[in-house]
Amino acid sequence: MTTSSGSHREEPSTTAAEREMLDGWLDYHRATLLWKCEGLQDEELRRTPLAPSELSLLGLVRHMAEVERYWFREVMLGEDLPDRYVTDEDRDGDFHFTEDATWAEAEQVWRTEVELSRQAAAGRSLDLVSKAESHHRGEVFSLRWVYTHMIEEYARHNGHADLLREQIDGATGE
């Protein structure tokens, strides 16, 4: 089985200015992650078919909600926000969930975080330096770096999503 061509994803402009191009690629990869989850039931989205890996499509969406929240709001804006899924006891909490975890909840959280990320970046210079240091690296970052990192993060995890989807129902696609 082959999935749709993903034509609902808008290809980024090949000649855009820097900001438009970064926004375009980030939105393209956001749409790709949703596309990889399209049409699956909660049980399929929770499935971890690549043992011993704990990766699931639901976990990837939850993870990317955490990543959006962390880089755009906590690091760039300096907001003091609790993690949604991750805890001190379980640093991979976004990938650990019960049978009660639903796609509807994960998708809504992700969509909310994406919109808040867009708002956090809107009207700000790519040269803007973050208000907070990353707890991972103890450094400040430009908004340009955050965009580039987010594109890389989605691209990497979309590769995981490709493999997961193929294992779940045989669907493949670009």
C-alpha cells in the first residue's frame, strides 16, 4: 500500500527570502509528521513496531509538541513552563503512555504548541538571541539557529515516522 503523495503539504519556495524559506521548510516538515499519522487508529499510533525501540507515531507527535514548546517559548522567550509529558523521573515520558493516550489529545496539544511557536517567532528578527539558556547546552541561541534546529529535528523524526508507518500498515511515500 502506498500513501497519498502528501500533496496537501506545500513545497517551500526555492527562491524565497530567508525567513519565508525557514517558515516554509518548518511548516512542510510539520505537515509531513501529520501526514504520516493520517488515517490510523489510536492503537496503531501507539504501536512500537521497531523493537527494541520505544518509538511510536503518537510518541513522536507528543515529543515534537515538547520540542516546539521548549525551543520557541522556554528558550527563545524565557517562559518558565512545565514539561507536558517529560518528568525528572522519566526523561522519555513523551514516548511512555498508557492505553488511555489518544490521538485527539496529542494532536490538539501539538497543534496548540505549533501555533504558540508561530506566535513566539512572529515579527522577531532571526538575529534575536534567546532570553534563556538551553538546559542541554547552557548557551543562548539565535532565532535563526532555533528554526534550523527545528527543521533538522522534524526531518530526523519524519524519517523515523516513515519507518514506523511502513511497519504499521505498509504505507510508504515521499
